[in-house]
Amino acid sequence: MAPSERGGQLGYCLGARLEAHRTPPADVDVIRSLMMRFSAEDLLSALLEATPRPTYEAPRDARGLYGLVDHHGHLRYIGLTSSAAETLYKRIHRRHRTGSENTSHYFSAMYNTGRMWRDREDALTKADGDIAKALRNEFVVDHCRAVWLPLPDTADIARLEAEVLALAPDHAIAWNRRRMQAYDEPVDLVDVTLRRLGWGAHELAAIERQRLRFLTAKAGPVANPSPRSAPIRQTRVTPFPKGPFRFFALDVETANNDRGSICQIGVACVRPDNSIETWMTYVDPQVDRWVFTSLHGISARTVRGAPTFAEVLPVLRDALNGATVYQHSGFDRSAVSAACGNGGLPIPQWDWRDSVQVARAAWPELRGNGGHGLASLKQHLGLVFDHHDAGEDARAAAEVVLRAEGVQPVRAQVLVQAGMAPTADEEDFDLIEDASDIVIAAAPEPKVAQIPLDPISHRDAGHHIGTAEITQGNIDNNHIYLRSFFEKFPADAIGGSNRASAAQREIAVDWGGGAVVMTDLDGQKKFFRKRGWIREFFDRNGVRAGDTVSVQEIGSYSYRVVLQRHT
């Protein structure tokens, strides 16, 4: 059979099964379009973009690929049906949800905690343990979800799974091979499930005994062992310096191309007398893939015993709350956001500023003559630091701001007070800006926007680039079509049709919400790839079909979306 014929047959089979199982229309469109090629990239994209659904809705007569979604709404595991006799329903709803805790049944393993905990090998506590397990099974039904891609029986599902796993971001396969520890008990959600079940005193007493046994076992020498041997973690994070401080500069290093794989964090703390005290910690990103070790010298051995990002974040959140935090480009802010997303943590709302913008204002002669990355500024300003060390780079960024204040304090202050979104240009990824590192093509140097201090006039200063009429389909599916003016966006911020082929550069979108959105653009569908914010934008503004949205350019790689009411 020719490849095109085979692809058509596979697409037809999948489409028919999706119709039979009432897959939501948006998911049908996504999966139908990818099945003509059956590529791992598109299969992964479909899993990442599919709408999570209750486990009991999984198809009872189909095999294929699937993903497990935790109680935070994050995809954490990607797997396959391992035999012809095992359907998606049996694997997801029966095995993962109700199976034993110490095998590859991941819902059971990850929620074997608190009042839902049991030791299946302990015959003396079997009665209480069975009640705890029954609670866990119901908790998964109430608060966890799954996604799935039914595939024809003729497909090489094992090969496709291996290819998808090789491409998957770390956060989407955090459960695979037990890369995460079991969750702490989500107490409030467990209480919701208990209210639904309406259990009496006997069952409630049993699960309370299990909770106490869990705490005892967790503290004991043989408590809740992980199948993978792991070093004893040092949970005490290095104490943060005591202020007062005028501002901070933050830098991170990552293990691989996943921005959330932070392996080192450095913070330069600038005192009122302009002296700098640097704080640094290694971070265990809990990943198997290390790509940048040759660049920064950090490896899995380096971070052995270091705290996780979830352990470091509370220290940073307390220290930087309400303060000005500089980053040298937009990478560090996006890395912190990605790490929070990987761990299901709230993203800190720090007052981020960009020291690249400050450097551009102070030393415009470097445009086209080395640029404003740290390596170039090191040579131009005579800075002394070891590049690609988070503590050293953070201190260098702080020194850049201090030097710029002495050169052109007024202009630098205008730029940073305006709160410009970080620009995604050739200086965003200073991991690869050195001549000795990977060479990338430099984009033309964007002009620095002259933005007034008045925030109200700043919001009126955008340059209109196009208008999009909102349809009911846009409202139902959370997107805004940009087709009529798509060519006005920067070409290097336009990616392919799925997340696996996203552009390396992103634009900043100010939509009037609490935080600016960083996203690239889908070059095939011609809309913003990240769409979670659009639902809130529609709801907040009461958008109706026929209304229009104005898109304004407010700076290099920075845009604003404004509703224009239809009358």
C-alpha cells in the first residue's frame, strides 16, 4: 500500500472512532488533521492540546496512545495500550486508577498518600487499607482526567509511543519511570470527594488511621520507598541575604531545552549604597536529559542532593515579593514560569524589568556592533565575571544597570518604569551568544521605543496593525484569527502547526489581564498559539459575535489586544 493510501486509511479509521466516542469537535479537527501523516510530532501535539476528560469516558473498544492528567490539570504521563486485549478504558480507568500502588499504575502510585494511602503487603491493616484505596479510586474519578488517541490495530503503537516520548517535554512525562514522588494529600479535594460519598463514622475512622500510618511510614527508615534509588535530598535551601535592597537581578541555567529544567539560580542583591551581595543555589531539575552541561559545567552529579525548584521557590517568593527584579533578556522570567508550570506551582508576580533594554538605552553604539548580550557588555564595560554561572551572570546584570544609571539615568529610568515586556531577539538566549558557542543568525536590531512615564498615555501609544472580527467559533474555541494582518508580525515568531514546531522566539501580548502573555504564533491557523488567556479576555469584556478586536504594536515583539464593541 502506498504511503498516501495508508495515511488516508488510518485517518478514516481514527475519524470514525472519534465520532463513535463523541470526542469534542475541537479535538476531532486536531486529530483528523494529524492522522493523514501519523507523525510523532503531530501525535504529541494532539495529546498536549486535547481536552482532558474523565477516565470512565475512555473508549472501551479501541487501543492507542493516552496521557494521564493530574488534579492540577497538568499532563504528567504518556503511555500506550500494551496488548490487543487491552483497551484504552481498561488501561486508564481500570489499571491506572484501581491497580496496585507499587507497579506501573500511575494514578494509584501518585495518589497513594494521606487518607488514600495503603500498604498492600500489610495484612494487618488490609481492612482499613481497602477503604483508603476505595477513596483513592473515587478521588481520581472526581479530580483527575485523561486524554487519548484511538489508533487502528494495524498501527505500530509501540514505535509511535517511543517516538512521542522522545519528543515530549519533561513536564508531560514527569510520572514516566517514577520521576516524581507521590503527591502530598490534596486535603480540600479529598474532602469534596468524601462529601459526595457520604461515608459514615466507620469509614472515616479507617482513613484517619491510614493517614496516621502514612505519616509514621513516611518518617520511618523504610517508608514509602521509590523504585528508583535516589540520594537523600537536602531540603534546607541556602538562607537568603538580609536587606534592605534597592533592586535584584536574577539569572538561571537550565539542563536542557525545556525552559523549566532549571538547574541553577543566582540572584544579585543591590543594597542602597550600590554594593552587591550574590545568592546562588543549585537546583535538581529531576530530568534525565542534560544538553547544556558542556556550556555551564552543571550535570546530574553537580545537583545531587540539591533542593528542587518547588523547595527553592518559597524562599525566592518571600525575598523578592514587591521588589524590582531584573533579568538580562526574557529568558529567565519564562524559565521561572515554565518551572512553575512543570510543578503545578503558582507563578510569582514579581516586578520584572529587562536589563537588555537598559543597556540599549545607555550604549546605543553597540547595536550591530556586538549587541547587548552579557558577553558583549563584558568586553565593552570591562566587567569581570564567569559567564554561564547563574550567580556571576546575575551580578553582571546588576552591574549593567548600575553602570547605565551613571551613563544615562533619565532615559534608562523611562524605559524600565514603562514596564516594557521582554523582547525576544538575538540577545534573549545568552546561553548561545558567545563566539565559542552555537552560532545563530542575528536578527536586525529593533529600535528602542520612546515610551513616556505616564502609564495611561503609554497605553494609548500603540501602533494599530490590524482588526479582527470575532465570530461565534472564536468564542467557542478561544482563539482570535489574525489572517488579514498576519504578515505584520515578526517572521521569527511564527511557528508550525503544533507545539512541537513552535517558533524559538515569542511575542508579548498585553490583553488587560494580570500578566502579559508570552507566546509565538501558529503559522498554519494564523492565531496566537497560547490561548488560555483568550477565554478570560472574552469573559472579562463580555465579547459577543460581531465585536472586533484591535491589535496594536507597542514595542519590539510587544503587542496589545483591545476590544472594540460592535454597535
